[in-house]
Amino acid sequence: MIKNIIIPLLAVIVLTYGYFFFTCIRKKRWWWQLLYVLVAAFVVWQSIRAATWRDYFPDSVNEMMWVVTMLVVCVAAPAVVALCQVVGAGLKHRRRGTIVGWSLVVVGLAVYAYGILVGSKKLEIRYETFYSADLPEAFDGYRIVHVSDLHVGSYIGSRVKLLQEAIDSINAQDADIVAITGDLQNKQPDEIEPHLSLLSTIKGKDGVFSVLGNHDYAEYIDKTDAFRVSANLGLIRSYEKDMGWTLLNNGHVRIDRDSASIYIAGMENDGEGRFPQLGDIQHTLFGLNPQDHDFVVMLEHDPSAWHRKILPHSHTQLTLSGHTHGGQIALFGWYPASIGFRECCGMYYQGERAMHVTKGLGAVVPFRFGASPEIVVITLHRKK
């Protein structure tokens, strides 16, 4: 992660710390100057060390959080103050620029602290309803618990109880099925192993169905180690099977009620840009005839696949996705992530068809501000 931005990051550090040295520190005593230089050198060293991580990010969530916090406090905060001072000086109001800069820093640090210490722990249970004329009468009132992006590697130490509380809440919904739309891990299956027994307790009357997300495809480990990549992918699939989940890799299963049926389908991750593009919609729905109006619930981690593959190449009535985390931040109900994601969070419609995008439960960096972790209960009803 850091290695991809190390050059501009070092440039920001040098410019920021150089600016404050020549405007403030050089006027102070020599030991203040020495201390300041040592702090600047420490920040540079930590940044370079992070850039040498073998993988995209480290195995330890604590180490990851240390580096992120260091960058927020020791790089972003002083850079904001410096920028505001420079702009203020250009407008002949340097003092006002300083006040604005420090005000932004105080608010930003408060938001960061709240998001880590409070926001990431505020679990919400949200309810949605979907109506379809294609839903068989026997399935009217069918309940789906939709969860995504557990990122269980971030549940360590005291945070394990948060995972337990989330799973208790999932089971308390007494759902017909539980749909898990990917990103079970941060980086590798070793993170899942300590939670196997706990994750195995997730239950739905008709089962637990899942697909893989971009983090589950060994995308964030050293790609030059082909054996490690292959072994990790095989292990996560094995773990999901051991937990009693039905992992859908471009396939579907049928669920019967009386003489009626619906289908739960799962397409492999199909993202844009650097994300895995493995979805095969024809293989996923092989054997289903659109003319029969079979009701299909499609699990697909990346919501961008809805417009690219699911809508134009299938008759799927309801798609469930995750991936976006809602950007992990919302301001007065507005999600900045909606600028980059066509569908960010919530229920979206195209005619009689819909996609639900959940904000998910976890994240690699356990930070949430206004975009709380969530469990979503979707009730299906036949449209009269």
C-alpha cells in the first residue's frame, strides 16, 4: 500500500517539515532543532519501512494501525496546517490561515479517534423489503440476512467480542438464508482460522451462502510467490466448506417450498481496474431459462458488475453486493464514496429489478464515521 505512494509521501514530509523548520524551528535553541530533526527522520524512516512490506499491507492489524495513525498525526495534520498558512499568507491573512489549519486538524483528529474508538463498534440492523411479481407465492415473506466484508483479520484482542455480537445478531434474525457477499479475510486465510468455530455458528433455515470478494483472492500478498497465492485460495474455500457454508463459484442452487422454487446464485468477483474479473454470468445461471421467470437472488461482491454483466446478460431480479463499505464515512447522511461508486450503499432499482449494496461489517482499518457496520434483513414479497 505505502510502496505505491512512497515518492509523493516523502515529498510531502520533506516539504512540510522543511517549511516549519525554516519558519519556526530554526529560531529556537539547538536542542529544539535537534529534537525536531529527529522526529522528522523518524517519520521518514517509518514511511520507508512501511514501503518495504513484502505484501500490500502487513499481517498485523496493530502494525497497520500504527502506520496509519502515524501518517494521520505526523504527516497529514502538519501538512494541512502548513498548506493553510501558505494560502493565508498569499491572501495576506497568514494568522487566519493558521487558525483555519489548526481548526481542521482538531476536527479531523477528533473524527479519526471517534471512528476508531466508537464508530467502528456501532452495529446497526437495517431492514429492507423487495417486491417481485416473479416471486412464488410460497416464498412470500422469505427473509434474507445480507452481510458482507467481515474482514475477520481485524477482529483481534478485545475486538473479538464485536464479531461475537455481530454473529449473535445475525442468528437472532431467524432468517431463511444468510447471504455473505465476500471479503471474509483481509489478506490470507490464517486470519480466519482463530474464528472458525465462531463463524461456524452462523445459521439460516435453508443455509448460509457465500461468494468470494477481492480480498479473498490473495490479491494483497506477494504475487511472485505463486504457490502461496494458490494455497491461500484453496485454503479459504476449504474453510468455508468446513464452516458449513455453500460457496458459490459461478454457480447456483435451488431452494424448494411446496411445489415452488427460487434460486440462489453466486458469481465470482467481477470488478473494475485492478480487481479480479472472474464472473461468468452464463455459467452461473446455466440451465435457467429467462422465459420461465425463475426468481433469482444473485450474490456478487462487486456492485459494478450489476450494470456490466448482471443486468444486460441475465433476468436476475435481486442482486446482493458489498465491497464499498459505504466509504466508511458519511457526513449528514451523504456518502463521499458515492462520487466514486455508482451504487454506494442501500437499495437501487432498474425497473422491476434491484441491487442491494451493504456497508458491510468490518474493514482492514477498523474506522467508521457515520457509515456504521451493518446487518441487513431483506424480506421478499410477491407483488400482487
